[in-house]
Amino acid sequence: MSSEQRTGVRNDLRKFVETTSLRGVSRIFKSTDLVLRILWALAVAFCAAMMVFQLSSVINQYLRYEFSTVTKEDIWSHTVSEITCYRFHFNRN
């Protein structure tokens, strides 16, 4: 990549970051004071870290949720010695 291409990419990236709607990110690059830039960068990094932490906590809590499945099966068997009874339904027209 030539130096002109790098400069063009860098300018495009800077323009994107300055006009993005992500809260605080544009202020990192628009601010002229170095202290404010550092504070905005720390604030954005802290918020991103908290978001990742909260998201991982929620996912872990969901995956660790204990559940039990109760099934009940009623088996009724009636055995009459060597006799099987069937119940037939006939439709009469």
C-alpha cells in the first residue's frame, strides 16, 4: 500500500469516526484537548467493557439455569387369563 493510499484510508476512517452515531466515539476525535480525548476514550472503553461483562453474565446465568423435567406415565394393564377383549365401533348408515 502506498503512502497516498494510507493517507486516503486514514482520512476516510477519521471522517467516519467523526460522523458516527456511536455516543462518545466522535468526541474522542473531535476534541482538541488531549486530556478530554483521553477521558472520552476511557469512558467509551469502560462502557464497552461493562457491556461485554453484563452480556456474558446474562448468558452464563441463562446457561446455568437449573431445570427439571417431570414425566409421569400411567400404565394400566388388566390381564384376564388368555382373553383379550376388543371394543369395536361400527358406523351404521
